[in-house]
Amino acid sequence: MQLVIISGKGGTGKTTVASSFAYLSENSIKCDCDVDASNLHIVLGGEDIYNKPYIGAKVAHVNQEKCTSCGACESMCRFDAIKNGIVDELKCEGCAACTVVCDYNAITMADEVTGNEIITKTSKGILSRAHMIAGAEGSGKLVTDVRKNAFKYGAKDDLYILDGTPGVGCAVMASVTGCDLALIIIEPSQSGLNDFKRVLSVIEYFEIKPLVCINKYDINEEITKEIQCYCKENNINVIGKIPFDSLVEQSINELKPIVLYKDSFAGKEIIKIWNSINELITV
């Protein structure tokens, strides 16, 4: 069983919920699919037991001894990545067109490390994650590898909890593909509702059962009712509504899951949501 937690945009409280679920489910395998801003390990702690460089791209390199400065590569490069036989690695897209037009075999394509694949052993089980270099491309492929690494530590029937990528891009698709349940975290604002509809369309395309959690529902109860009506019309289960809780900020600052705070209204609701999801999983 694979449960992915996603949101239409960043900052909705997705990782707050995901870290709580990860803490509550000691026997699950955890995946932090938000490779551009991985932070689940900060809350769960633990020790890295695997760390491997990730080759996510190719970059052109010019052998100056062979280069005749004919300019063919510069004319061919549509990304303006080569000037006077020098490659700007930040602009190079790795298309290798320059190697085709070079008559002197002066250009080769070299592997580029764009991040690291990491396995962290936490007190609550295995966490598969990655660190992607800022500005690097190929996040979707890296997310796929993060999930593959997690499967090495668990069986097919185990529970996998995935802290997905926000938005609707390539990395999101890599996060949700093959999942059984998707918990969508939404905030009660007009933009939040619009973002929710976009990410819901992705979930529906991949034929994944959606569940909805409205975070900080009481800061705009009018929009909350609108979200609930939309979900009811589309036969989508609103599995929980988390109230605004100032203790969430404290839990973030103290690097602890909110469910550890006994007086937290948000933590109590997240526990209820987790119990409800467990009932769905065991049916």
C-alpha cells in the first residue's frame, strides 16, 4: 500500500502532516519525494546509512587540444551554451548536438552529478530521500530512484508513506505514479482551491483514490464550505479538517512532529485522520 501526501502548492502544511504520519507509523517505509527541498529527515532525525551521487545529466566538454575554433558547435547550440570553444555548464542542456557537428571529435559528453540518493535510518524506520543540487534538472527521475531505493527495504504489501512534491510538475507525476491513495492537503483560500483542482486532475488521470484534508480550515470557513461542497459534488472524501494551531510553529522550530504536543488541536486532528486512513487501508 502506497500513500502519497501532496498539495497544489508549497506551504500548505503537507510536510507537517507527512512527518506526523511517519512518526505514527513505525513499521512503514518513508519516502521524501520533495527532492528539491527535502526536509522530512530534519524532523525524524536518524543516521544516514547510504549516500550515493546521482548522475542526472550530461554536460558537453571541449578538448582544447583538438578544437580548431571553427565555430560549428557555437552555431549549432540553440541554448547559447558555447562561446569561443568554452562551455557554459549552467546553460548546457546535454542534447549532444555539438558533438554531431564537430568534425574534429573535440567535444565529449560527461556525466554530471546533480544530487545525492540517501537512505536514513530513523527511530521510526527507513527513510528514502535525496538532495538535489540547486538549479539542477531531472527531479522527476530522481524521485523515481528515491522510490526504487525505498522498495529495497520493504515488501510489496508493506505500507509506504510518501511526502510528495507540491504542484503539478514532472516530479509530482513521479511521486504519485503507482500509488493507491493520495491525501491532498489544501488551505482554505481561493488560490488554494484552484491549486487543489489542478493537482486533483493529475490524481484522477493516474486513477488514484483521492482523500482531502483541509488545513487551517477555520481561517476562512466560507472557502472551507466551498471546498466541501466541491468535494461532495465530485464524490471525494474530506477525511479531516485541521484547525489553526500556534503550536505548529513551535513544533517546526523545535523540529518535532506536531502529534507529540498533547495540547495541540492540530495534532489531535491529525491523529484522527491517521486512524481514519488506517481503517481504509485495512478494509
